[in-house]
Amino acid sequence: MSEQVTSRIANPAPLGLAAFGVTTVVLSSINASLLKGDTPNLLAVVVPLAFAYGGVAQFIAGFLEHKNGNTFGTVAFTSYGAFWCWYAFLLWTVGAGWIKPPAANAVGLALMMWGVFTLLMWIATFRSNIVLWTIFLLLTVTFFLLAAGDLGGGSGMHTAGGWVGLLTGVAALYLSFADVMNATFGRVVVPVGDPILKQRPATCEVAPAGHAEGVALSAAVPRP
């Protein structure tokens, strides 16, 4: 009798969540004024981190989610990977003197549109676990607070956005850790909470071997 070989499908969501979480925590620590020093010097550490981890790693996660047929994961990870690349390019080109510093209200408008995008994505997370729902809720608030600061709301809004951003990054790191632990142990050992809107009972369907790591156990991102 020939041995049956089954392929295991890895869940790329922990990679994307970790990349997003680490980069968000670092930048938010600066926005919340937790790190003292000259702001341009502090932001200098964000540029390579945003490119290498916040950008590239999330792009990789997004492409792998596309291969796995996950629409939400594809859109989320590639979009926020592009956000970090945009932010890093902005700091880099301005710092190098290639372009003039952008007007604060223009940056505020860009951040506000990212908040609108995140708000729309948050609606889809009602069908996912409560931790992911919380991440997108906090991220929506973060973008709107940062936008308000650049649109004339004052430095207090910017600082508040930094604190909420810290919570967002920590929540993303928690979900990444939960996904890795649950997949490694083959059962739920780190809880992520049930969806707010329960999914309808699925018809009897055989999933590919290993797919439970990314769907049944962790459910890091809602499946279409």
C-alpha cells in the first residue's frame, strides 16, 4: 500500500500581524512621546523598519493569503504593507531633500482616508474573532486621531493617536502569538474570542490537510 502524502498549508496571518504589530508599536511609542529626543532622529529608525518588516513582510503575507484564497487577508496585508512603504518613502524623500515637506492638512487627509478604509474593513471583522475585531476598531480610531491632529486638532490628538496605536500594535502581536501557539499545539491554547456575528453552519466539506491551522484553530482573518 502506497503511503499517502498530504500537504500542509501554513497560515501566513501571524507573519503579517507580527510585522504590522512591531512597526506600529515602534512608531506609536514615538507619537505618544514615550521616547525622548529629536523627532527626526527618532523617526529614522522607523524608515528601514517600515520598509523591511512593516512593508515587505506584509506584502509576503498578503500574497500568500491570495494563494490560500483569503480575500480579506489579501486586501488587508497588502494594503497596510503599502501604507508602511508610503510612510517610509515620505520620511525618506523629505529627509533627503528630494521633495518638500508635505502640508499638514494634506497628510491629515491621507490619514483620514486610511481611517475610512480601515472602518470599512472593520465591518468585515464582525464575522471573525473578537481580537481581530478589536485590532481594526483600535486602528480606525488611531487613524482618525492622527488625522485630526494634522487637520488642526492640536498635538493632543496626535499624542492620543500614539497611545491608541500602541494598543493596536500590542493587540496585533497578541493575535500573531495566539495563531502560532494554536497552530503549533494543534488546539486552542491562547483564546482569541468568538465572532460577534456567528457564521451559518457550513455544509460537510473536507478541508485540505493543515488548513485548520489557518482557519479552524486561529481564524486570524475572515475567509470569504
